[in-house]
Amino acid sequence: MDEVFSQIANLGFPIVISIYLLVRIEGKLDELTKSINELSRAIGNME
């Protein structure tokens, strides 16, 4: 039983960190996408 808890502890931490980082990166990617779209519109208006 201790082995099972040890495996959960060892595997749970990396999973939690991975999910946290993915959520953070997703927000930044959304902002980057908006910025790229705004830049495209600005360049399109210059022509």
C-alpha cells in the first residue's frame, strides 16, 4: 500500500505542474493570437 501512495506522490506532482504550465501557456497563446490578428489588420489597412 505504501508503494501505491509513493507512486501517486511521485507521479501526481509532475502532472499538477504540467497542467498548471499548460493553462498558463494557453492564456499567453490567446494573447499572442490576438496581437497577430491586430497586426495583420494594421498592415492590411496600410495598403
